[in-house]
Amino acid sequence: MVLPSPLGKWLVAAACMSDLHRFRPSALRSSSKRSIPRKLQVTKTMAIAVQPAKTNKKTVTSKKQRRVVVTGLGVVSPVGDVVDVFYQNLLEGVSGISEIQSFDCQHFPTAREVKSFSPDGWIAPKFAKRVDKYMLYLLTAGKKALGDGGVTKDVMKELDITKCGVIIGSALGGMKDMMLSGGSDSVIIPIGLGGFVACNSLSQRNGDPTKASRPWDVSRDGFVMGEGAGVLLLEELEHAKARDAKIYAEFMGGSSTLDAYYMTEPHPDGTGIALCIEKALAQSGVAREDVNYINAHATSAQFGDLSEYEAIIRCFGDNSELKINSTKSMIGHLLGAAGAVEAVATVKKIAGEVKSFSPDGWIAPKFAKRVDKYMLYLLTAGKKALGDGGVTKDVMKELDITKCGVIIGSALGGMKVFQDGIEALRVSYRKMNPRCIPFTSTNTGSAMLAMDLGWMGPAYSISAACATSNICILNAANSIIRGETDMMLSGGSDSVIIPIGLGGFVACNSLSQRNGDPTKASRPWDVSRDGFVMGEGAGVLLLEELEHAKARDAKIYAEFMGGSSTLDAYYMTEPHPDGTGIALCIEKALAQSGVAREDVNYINAHATSAQFGDLSEYEAIIRCFGDNSELKINSTKSMIGHLLGAAGAVEAVATVKAIQTGWLHPNINLENPDAGVDKNVLVGAKKEEFNIKVALSNSFGFGGQNSSILFAPYKDQ
């Protein structure tokens, strides 16, 4: 889904992985084999056209009026989980990298099934054999959306590729001209089914599977698992008209909220749902009497169906023309792909290991034993950021909870819980953690934190590999800039130092082999670097609208200036060798923020110790800022390793602390700089006193993800 923009109107072209006229839903059979649904087909594609919401100029505040500042910091890292200790250790060049102690690593060098699906003609056979089905669905649906939208090779040649992007199964957002967006999921495997069975979510109507999915029916007993993908091609209206595109419908707007109630059940009176609908109407400028059709979420859940229905009637009950249906009655619940596939149906109808960490005092002991470490880190760092920001219980009472939200991401989510679920499943699904599935999902951490605080604004996770944190921070800031929220907790958390996590990175030759001297293994830009060191932890920033922060006399660390994200469109695990995507990302961040390049004099680089990645980034930085004789660059990863999805947030904390203290932390282990690097630009082996004008922090990730965000000293104007 793409949020509206005053820049123009949007077109949507959509692809769906199911043919609504041919499938026959089914559920788990009662036999011991628990067979899977038989006949969901991948067939048709559809294209849609969209327009962004009509902007209410009275309620939308410009970026100039709503400046975003950082008023709180929280961190969990290998060199400390108290912000001042963390940064002081960085200044002193303390390494948090050591041998792994949590497990024996001596063997390491450091529901509703889609049937008859074939990616032939869409995806190279060799690649298709190596990836998960959800990715096959996603790629196929995405390419079908382009084809259905008339985006031929000739059209592609005319596109401005810097204004075309992809957001599938992640977050709300948009670029100017053209976006592929939607979702994909395929978890009909023992661990997937077992997890949902363990939390009593699935229908037990195995004797008559075609009648198992029955939203609003009195005999409903749970949802039917589905799989598939849906992708919409969103396009700016004039851009679509200029290429004579087929236009299916206009996108009017949307919203997201959180119940702040319970993990697996909606609020019984539908409060959060009604709030979300009301915000969508307000944001889009659509009158409630004009809404006469609703494609409901309704899954066949005992309480969820009624909760949603009551909220809908509360909002639209006076409309005698209103009609409601649920696509899930025929295709089951496609999880993360459900919204996109149902949007298609709707449009078609129209047309480093952390040591000595303890969550005591922050998280209830019983809960702490049940969840993944990434979530413990996230919740602890989030609450520390609030405490550091002076958001006491008394302050909380004065907040508008509908304008406070959480966007904290994770690259890999609850992998330990997932691994434990697999082990339990070897015995029986009855041995699985009943919350295995929600505790594995990357959005759960944000939801749990918002629930704990009672915040009902946007609360979700963005997963963009190791660029996750920066993109979460950027989305959170933009939510404030648009006037949707006043206060946002944002950042990232990851903890994958377990056999499956380490093994996966070893398999793709990403990790350092310098096991005999671990404190010197992470050495960005050094000629002897041989890969990154795995880290873990969390970083959270409390972002707040400036006047809101001043009104409560908050401590202001720095001002958020803006940022950007791009994609290399080159290779899965290596950056473009000439740094094209990185340079583009930096240039767009400067343009978006209005910051002059000569004002950027400090960069906290992504530099991971990767053989090609470090130089690729360095060259892009020099291309953008090489004329600045004051420029200084360092990499926090030299001391804490690579925290994956949490890296950007922890490094943003370091960047903001550099602004506050006037000290840059050293680059440790930089003993013999690569021949392509000017060592005078890099911070040396000792901390350096420095007056930062504007700081830029980079984060990049697998898939060619690039992100850059900018901070500056706060100046009262």
C-alpha cells in the first residue's frame, strides 16, 4: 500500500497468485498425515490504477513546521546497554567481540496450498531451486503485475529507474512515479502449521475442508492456512496517462493503528479497528457515506470476525447501501500476503553476542522466558529510550496515545524461537510453544512494546535486511512530519548468534575466519579484512515533533534532518562495485533533507569488513563529499561487529552521541589501510574531538538495500 502524496496521483497494477473462480478451500485433514489443501492455482494477473488521498490542507503540516528531533536513546550492544557506557566504550576503543559462549561453535569456521505453480518463464530454473516458495510467489507476482500493467521492455527503457521501487511484504511508503507493493507468504510446512495449531488458530473441520473457512458463520472454528502472493503496481497518475496505461482504480489513502490490547486477539469492542478506519477516512478525505463496499479481514476467528464487524457497523452503519464480504472464505488466510491478494480482489471488483544482559526490571520474568532474545533486546532498549527521554508515568498520562507509535524492525526476527519450534515439532506439535508463530514474526516486538505502553498509533516492523533500522527511523520520522504522530519509538533489534544463524552466514562466505584473535577480527578498510563479525543487540531512538518536545521540556540530543533508501538492482549479497546505488541514496537523502553537501562533515559508515563492500561504500562517499577537507569517517562495527537489522539504530545512537559529546570514536584494528583509502579521512586509532555540522549514517543490506539518514545539532530558531 502506498500512502498518498501531494506530488500527485497514483496508478495501481496488480498481480494475484490465485484464481478466485477455480479454487476449493480446504483445511488440515483429520488423518495422522494432516494433508494439505489441494487446489489453489496460480493463474491470472490484474492491473489497477490508483490515486492518492485528497489532502486536507488544514490538517497536514509541512516539514518546515514539524521538525523532528531525537529526545531519547536506548541501546543493547556488545559494549554496553547503558547509553553513556556504550558510547564511552566506543570512545575508548573497547572491543565487544569475543569467542561465543552461548553454544558450542567448534564446528563453525567462526492450510491453503498453491498447487501446480511453476515459475517457468518468470524465474531462472537454477535460482528457482535455491529459494523459498514465498520468494518464488513474490517474484512471479511482481513480474506479472508489470506485464499486466503494460510495462514492457520498451517502456522500461523510458522509465527513470531512480523513481521506481519495490515494497512487498514490508511497509507503507512510496516513491514518485512507480512502485510495486504487496505481500507474499508460504508457510504450509510442518513448523508453520504446527505453530498455528499450537496457538489454537486453525479450523479443525478436516472432514469437509471446502467448508472450513466460514467467516461470520456461527459454527466457525478458526482460519484455514493459505499461501500465495499479491502485488500491486502503483503509479503516479500523469505518469500512467503519459504511457497510456490501463487504469483499474484510484488509490485514495489508508492508515494503520495498534489495538494495544493482546497479541493474538483483537480488542473485543473493536476500538483499534474503528480508530484505523476513522484515520483512513480523515487522511484520505473520503466521506464515510461514500464507502459502500468493504472487503473485510474476517478470517473465521471466533472473536475477530465479530470485533471487526461491530467496528465496521459503528463507522458505516448508517449507509443502507453497505456491502461486506471476505475473500478468505474461498482462499483461506494468506498471512502476510492476505492484504495484497484481497486488495487485488477489491480493485478487480471496482475494476556481536551481548554478554551479561538481563531484562530484570524491564520485562516480567515469566514473559522473558518465553520470547526470543531479539524481542528482549527490543523491549528493553525501547523502554530505556523512553526513560532516557524523560517519558515518565506522569508524562504518559498526558500523551495522546493515538499519536504515539512504534516502528522497530528486525532483519531475521525470532530465529531462536523458530529453531526451538522445529526441535519441538520433531516430537509433536503439541510440544511447541503456543506463541511460536507470533514470537517469530518481525512485527511482534513493535506490537508488544506498543501494547505494553498502551500506544495506539502506527506500530509495525520493516524488514530490509541490514538496512532495516535506518528505514524504520525514516518511516517513523515521516509519520511525524506528515502530522500523523507526535512521538515514535524507532530502530531495530536482532539476535541470531545460534547455529542456524551463524551457519547461514558461513554458508554464504560472509563471516571473518579470524577466530584465534577475535578482538581484531572486525577491521573495516584494513587490507587484511576477511569478512564481518556477527553481533547482536538493539538500538531505539525516541523521535518527537519539536514543539511537542519543547512543550514537555524534553532533553533534545539532535535534530533528524531526513534520509532516503534505494536499491542497487545488481546482486543479492554484494553491492554494485562502483557504488552507484549508494551514491544515489546519499544524493537523494541530501535532496530530501535540503542539506548542502558541504555541511556534511562526519559519516558513520556501514563498513562491515567486507572485501568489496567497504571500498564500494568509501568510493561512493568520496564521490559525494570528496571536496570537503573536514570530512571524517568511522565504523562502529570495528568494535561491536555487525548487528544486522539492529546495526543502523545502534550506529544512529553512536552518531547522535557524537553530536552531543563532540567526540568521534576510533576505528580500531585499522593497522594497514587498503590502498584505495585515504587514511587522513578515516578517524584514527584514538578518539578525536570534532565539531559536527551534519552527520550521515549509512546502512546497507542483502538484496542491494541502501539507506542513509542525516542528523544535525539542534538549533532553536
